[in-house]
Amino acid sequence: MKGVEFLVALLLLALASKLASASDPSPLQDFCVAVNDTKDGVFVNGKLCKDPKLAVPEDFFLAGLNIPGNTSNQVGSMVTQANVQQIPGLNTLGISLVRIDYAPNGGLNPPHTHPRATEVLVLVEGTLYVGFVTSNPENRLFTKVLYPGDVFVFPVGLIHFQFNIGNANAVAFAALSSQNPGVITIANAVFGSDPAINPDVLAKAFQLDENIVKQLQSRFWWDNS
């Protein structure tokens, strides 16, 4: 009887481990090119799959990551994505890539999280101050100044940022452990939600005057994506 109980406990532990997995499930086929045609597609892991016999090299290809992103915006940065939306062949493969450009003297990729991916960033040009904050209750801050060739890891789901502290452009590339990692920019989500969060809620949460909350909300309607 004890042996049966042990096996049941082991099975439950294995199931819990699988459900708690932070990255995309491992594929059970060589590839699954994403397709929007419901007629001939098979639904697997988030996207319909093209018939493998119809796959072409272009399904696994994206040009243009050598082109600098436009950093003429309020935060002075631009993220150019290479995920399953741009490269259909990434479907089910559990990985994606981004290029991030930062304007000189303060270009910022603001505090944000990726709910479905760990990020590994390598700096190829410039100087960045980067960091992430651990979960409650410690809220411990890990930071580092990066130079070209340096690598930094942002664990899945944790709030992180990159800030250009140099007087020249900065460029980084980052790999993420999901075909579609998602992104939640903290300030945009909290102060720029649609519809807006009740100012009373935010005033109490941030210990601010309600008028200040309303002012902050008005500033973030420009982009809540």
C-alpha cells in the first residue's frame, strides 16, 4: 500500500512539475510552420500548422535585423521583434529573438516583464545599465553595467529594464525562451490601461494623491500596447 501511495505522490509531483513549466512545451515534430488558413491547418501549441510538405525556406527566414530601429519616441528605444508573428517556422520551437536600439544619453527600454520567457541579452554596441527585481517580499534589485560583448539574463516573469548611460547609440540582441514571450510594460499597463483603472485604487496602491494619479494616467494614453 505504501508503494502505491509513493507512486501516486510521484505521479502528482511529475504532473505539477509539467504544469509549472515556464517555457513552451517541447515539440513532438521537426517543425510546425504557422498558418492562418483553418481549412488545411492543424492546431498545435498556439498556431495552426501548415502541412510540412508545403513548408518553404521563407517560413524560417526574416531579413532586416541589421536595420536600426527608430528611437525618436518618448522613451528613446525601439524593439524590433523576430517571433512567431514574423517567422512562422518558429511555431512550437520555444524561442524568439529581438533587436533593441537605444538613443544616446538616456534611451530606455522601460521596466517590463515577459510572462512566458526568460531573456538572454547581449550588448553589441554602446553602454547599458540593466537590471531586474525579484518577486515579493524581497524585491531585490540585481544590476550591472554592460559593455559590448557582455551578456545578462533576465529570469522569466521578473520586472527588468535597460538604460543607455552612454553618449552614443546602443544596440543589443536578446533571445527569449518562447515563440511568443509577451510583454507587459509596467507604467503603460498600470496608468494606460483601457479602460482606465479607478484612480482611487492606484492612489492607495502607490500612496499618491488622486490628482497625481489622474495626471499620470493622462500621460500614458499615448501608448498602452
